[in-house]
Amino acid sequence: MRHGGEVRELASASIELENYEGRIERLRAGEDGQEIIRFSLWREGSRLPCPLELTEKELVTLLQAALRSGALSQGFYRMLRSDVEI
């Protein structure tokens, strides 16, 4: 989903992936200021226009970092927890 207008980062978390960086970012986007979550792949400070591909272990590590940094909220954690036994 693309959101037009200004995009402002509210919080982010990242992990190192060899020569790349995987990120989860909480952003305020669009004219209505909606908060969105972006999963992205970065290299040398630039976001790459390709998908972020992770192993399950890397995904868990990134999700943990995102919860600690506020890129993913405790509300997200509660919603996830209500659907799966964590």
C-alpha cells in the first residue's frame, strides 16, 4: 500500500544482515497522519526497492527489536498474542 504526501519516521528497529540492514519502521504518513508499519531492506544508508527476506530466526530478532524500540506497539503484541499462544 502506498501513502501519498509526507512520511515521517516515529520509531524504527533494525538488524544486520551481512552487507544489508533489515528494518521495521513506524511511520506517520499521508494527509490524514495515519500510522503505518514498513518492513524494508537497506544498504549503505539507502532503502532498496526490493523485498525484505528473512529467516524465521532473523524475523523473530527483528520483531523483538521493534517491540523494544516502539516501532511495534504493545497493542500489536497483545493482538498477536490473542491469536497465537506466546
